[in-house]
Amino acid sequence: MKQVPKIVWSLLACVVCIIVTAVLCLVVTTKRASSDKYLEVMDIIEREYYEERDTSGIEDASAKAMVESLNDPASFYMTLDEYEQYKLSMTNQYIGIGITTERNEKYNFLTVVSVTPGSPADIAHIKVGNLISAVDNIDVSNFSPEALAELFKSYDEHEEEDARYFTVHLLNTQGGKAEVRLKCELIYSEPVSYYIIENTYIGYVKILNFDDSAAVSLRSAVTELQSLGARSLIIDVRDNQDGKPAELADSLDFLLPKGDLFLLRDRSGKETTYSSGSSCVQMPMVVIANQNTTCAAEMFTCVMQQAGVTIVGRRTSGTALSQVTVELEDGSAVRLSRYEYLTPDKKSMADLGGVTPNVPSYMISDSDMDVQLEAAKDVLE
């Protein structure tokens, strides 16, 4: 075979270098053009807008818009303050008084639907069913639950201790009135709640999220229910929209026998497999899911179904992704979907179109009955 002259190899190397350099220049130029557009708009605003404005708000809005353009509800931008609250929520902690509320349309007030044991609200003897009419002299009758929580937290920002206390004005459905004085504190909220369904041997377990301590809380809940005489389980992951793969894997490992559970795959195609050990819960189980069961909870529902567990409720969203949080230099952060959840046979939720329930069940908006819970009970009874 005739040997290729060295000069030919040199020329080829030069050509490759030129092509690579051109591609890199094109990428850099494109990124620079995007950056230049942002700076150009900022310059126009600073020069032409009719009044001087703090540009930090514009920067936050720009970052938020960039992430929203991905059209992924699980990816979002957080300001510094939002990120601080988010870090607490990921450890199942929050600043508050220890209540959850919802609007009572009959009385047109927010009503207390749960009280965290040991919380400021519990110590102040706020009860489930109490109506909240005002905080200090602020009428909150038209507030949303989210707006009320933000109002409570606003007191926590005061530097003087006395200014952090506020008075909550309460009503009951019989017309009674009460006032309690308290302040917000850092509260740990269990990610799992549970009880024995009345007049049955069915244990009910609600998993709010798969964040920190979820697997440990699930194990404790199921163990306690078994000691109370539960012979079967209903596991509720409706509206569960957050969680970590490790917590999901530990939860499934506790419930299911030995075998592969799920995989994570990143954009490069790298895959990580999570598996279960041999020990498992030996009880009949049913899972309730709905259209708001996403991310780790959607994968939980899928794995349980493939293990033979009956799923009751609505079809899930079909977007099971796992996220990563990247902190920015100013303390704000971006949370982005980084991994795709896959079944052991490497099907994604998009491939499957979400999890289709074995027993479809739809909630009735004007009814106090939890139709889906009743349908789950029917499967076990």
C-alpha cells in the first residue's frame, strides 16, 4: 500500500482545525448575540424609560422567562427569598404557625383543616374547623390560603421580637369568637400522614412528597398501622409533585420484593439503576393517584402498578422527570429537569402516556365524599 505523504496529513489536520474553529465561533457568536440582545434591551430601558428603575426586578423577570420558555412545569427560577423558602420545603420545613386552611364557601371564610401537633397554633388551641376572620386589624375573609400564609410569614421578617407577634381572630360555626396571640416559627411537617379507616382493617397512608425523610416516615407509618391491626393499605399520592430519587427508591424498596425498580437517564444517555432488596411489606395494597401526581410520585405509581398493585383514580401526567437545583452567584437559583425516569424495560412516562389507573375514578366537585378513596376501599374489602 502506498504511504500517504506527511504533508497530506498536515493539510487534513489544518482543515479539521479550521472546521472545528468555525463551529466554535458560530456557537460563541450565537450565544454572544443572545447576550448582546439582553444587554441592548437593558440599555434601552435604562436610557429611554420615563423613570429610573431598579433593574434587579428585570433580571429576575428575564431569568424566570428563560426557564418558563422550556414549557416544563417542573423547571423554574427562584429569587433569593424564594430559594431560601424552597430549601426549607425540601427538608419538609417551613415558617408558619402550623395550620393548613381552605376556603369555606358556606361561611365565606378560610377554615382550618389541619393543625400540626406542637406548633404555635396547637399551643394556642386553634382547632380544626375554626374560621379565620382577621389577623391584627387586617380583614382576611377574602384571602386565599397562600395569601394568608404569606401574611403570617411577613411578621417573621421584623427585627424587634414584639413586632413578630400578631393576633389571629377566630370564629366558629355557632357564632363564637376568640383571639389568640402568637408568632411564626420554623416547623417540621411530616411528609407522611396515616390512620386506620373507621370500622375497617384498612390503613390509610398519605405521602405528601418524596423529599427528605419521606422513606423513613413511610416505614414508621406502615409499621405503626400494622401494630394497630391494619391488614391492608391504601397509599395516596394524589397531588404529590416533588421528591428525590433516593427517597423514592428507599420507599419502594420497603414496599416491594427484590428486583429492579426504575432507572434515571440524563441527556448524554448515562443511566443509573435503582433496585429493591428481598424484604418487603406483606399486605394487600392499593395506590390512589390523579392528574397532579408527577415526578417521583408518578414513577412510584408506575412501579407499584407493574408490581401488581391496583391503581385507583385519574391517569397521571406522563412527565416523570427528576430535577437538579443550581444556585446562582447572587443566591437565587434555577431548578431544571435533568433526568428522565424510566421503567426497568427503559420506557419513559412519555412513552407510556402516564399511568392509566386499573380502576378509573373521578372526584365530584360539589360533594364532600372522597369518591376515589371509597373506590380504593371497595378494591380491598
